[in-house]
Amino acid sequence: MNAILHTFIFKRALTSHLQKMIEQFPILSVTGPRQSGKTTTLKQNFPDFKYFNLERPDIRLLIQSDPLGFLNQQGPGLILDEIQNIPELFSFIQAISDERRTPGQYILSGSQSFLLNEQISQSLAGRVNVNHLLPFELSELPENKTNNYITTMLSGFYPRMWQKDISADDFFPSYIQTYVERDVRSLRAVGDMDSFTRFVSLCAGRAGQVLNISSLANDAGISVNTAKAWISVLESSYIIFLLRPYFNNFSKRLIKSPKIYFYDTGLLSHLLRITTPQDLKTHYMYGSIFENLIIADLMKQFFHSGKRPAIYYWRESNGSEIDCLIELNSQNLLAIEIKGGETFTKDYLKVLRRFTSSNENLSMKKILVHPGAVDTVIEDIQLVDWNKISGMLKEYIDYMPGKDQIK
């Protein structure tokens, strides 16, 4: 088992993109949630770079005493982890990288993207290639571990859980506590930690649903403005993402609010107090969690390919909905319907059959994803098993133009 784990932990899908970009840009940035494998990935794939963890007080003191002297002495080829802890360092990195005018000088990483991205926008615009490393996508798990979609959803995708064989019951309580104490406490937008923790659980109860910010704020006992600020915190720290509605080429009589999803279904299940496969299978939110599994994996595939996600949902005011639309370009669209039931029924195809565009120049491929799907085509709809969507989408992502994460 250890040999298998050693193979897949260090060969992340993002690696090939990082190795390509380091030859073209003076600076790379890699953000993502805590425990997503950033440090391990960077150390393993850039062994010639010197690594400095800026969460260590002694390292911070050393650098802050003479930032310019530190950078000049160390030279190029540095990994500066959790660099948002020394914001004044960005201006020096800008000046030095401009003077050298060579690629592959610095790799900046951090789990607080709201702080890191702010500094990048202010100081390093045009010099840095921006990347995001999220928990494992399905294709990064060992094949013998993705046979059961229920246990996969329940376990989640954080690398340490797979590396150390840690149960969800042991991992997620500590993860949430660490997240709140180390990341959230540093933000002025969050004052009451207990209310914020309850707010996260209320968001979990809305996974896969259109976000009603007023209802969420009311249930949490906070103002609408506070709820909006806290949603931004959860987005920036890669706990949740919002899926926007798709408007192009279709009727404007659509729902305009985003839908809320979690990047990790293990964390989502924990927040919903789901602890066993049987609990998950019979839970009233099972369908939403399965939908979350597929859409989160699609998001990860975009990010790990160095692309900006072009994923949306489509829903008319009468309730007719397509779970996921992927805009490959202005002429090509993937329409994906996601069903959690193992037994196929013709009702699964109902919405996809009716879904058409008013744009004659738009080519649309229709896909139905459900557990145990037989690889076949019914009419113009392709059926895909839950753990096969990963490899299929990568073929399309590789040919998407103009989506690179460059700032």
C-alpha cells in the first residue's frame, strides 16, 4: 500500500503545468487549502529550489531583519511557503525579478489566497503565473480505491488522509479547528468564531442549491452583509465555490443566483454529521452530495490543468435545470446531467433531450453521469460512469484556448 501511495501522492496533475510554466515565468504562485499537498508537491518536483516556511517565527525574523539581503544572498530558485506572512517581501521580489529578467526565480505558495492574491495583484502583475492546488481529483487516487463511490464521497480527497490512512472522523474535526484558528482568526471580516463555524454548517445544508443569501443570513443570525463577507472567506480559503448561471445563447428567463458547492465531499459529509456509508446512502442530501462530487472534480481538473474553470449551471424559472454546462469555447458546449441513482431510468434523459440552443452555430455534446453507467450512447446523449468523467473531460480541457491562469 505504501508503494502505491508514494507513487500517486507526488505525481499531481498540476505538476506538468508547473514544470512548463517555470521555464517561462520568473515567478509561480501556488495557492490552495491547507493540507492539499502544496509543500509536498513543490519539494518533490523542484528539488533544486531552496525551501523556506514563512510560518516559522525564526525564519520570518531572519527575513524581516534584512529582506533584500536575504533574497540577494539566497539567489534565484526559492520556494517561499506561506509568503503572505511577510507582505513587504513582494516589493523586493518584484524589483529583483525585474533586474534578473530570467524565468524560474521564485515559487510562492500559501493557503490564504485572499492575502496572497492581493499582494500579487499589487506588486507582481504581469510577472507571475497563478496556480491552484486542490485536494485530490478522482484521477489522482489509486484505481483500487475508487471502486466504491459511497466510501470515496465519505472519505474526501485530502492527501494526508490517504497517505496516513486517517479516518474522516479523526481528520475533519482537527482540520476545521485548524482552519478556524489559523486562517479565519486572522481576518477582520470574522469576529465571532462560534457563529462562523455554525455558518459553515448551514452552508453545507445548502450544497447543490441556489444560494439565497438572505435566508442563509437569517438562519445564521447575522446580517446579509456579514453573510456575504463570510461566503467570500470560504471561497478564498477553498472550502466552497459558487457555480454561476449560464446565460449565453439561451432565454433570459433564468435563475440569476449562484449555486453553492464544497471542494471536498468528505468535509461536506462531516459538516452534515454523516459518518457511515449507510447514513450517506439514505441521507436526504445524498443526491446533492453526489452532484457535488462530480462538479467539484470537474473544477479540480480545470485548476490542475492550469485553466480557468468555465463551468456553469442552467436553470429556468419553471425549475427545468441542467446541472453543469462547460463552455469549451464560443462554439462548443458540454451539457452534463448528474444523477445519483445506480439504476438507469429514461427520466434521467428528460431534461437533456429538451435542452437546445437558439444559436445554430453552437455545437453541444450531452452527457449523463451516474453510478454504474454503461458506456453507451442513447440518442445523442452519452452515458458515463461516475469515475470515468475525469479522463473524458481532460481530453476537452487540453484544447481549450485562452484559459491560462496568468496575471
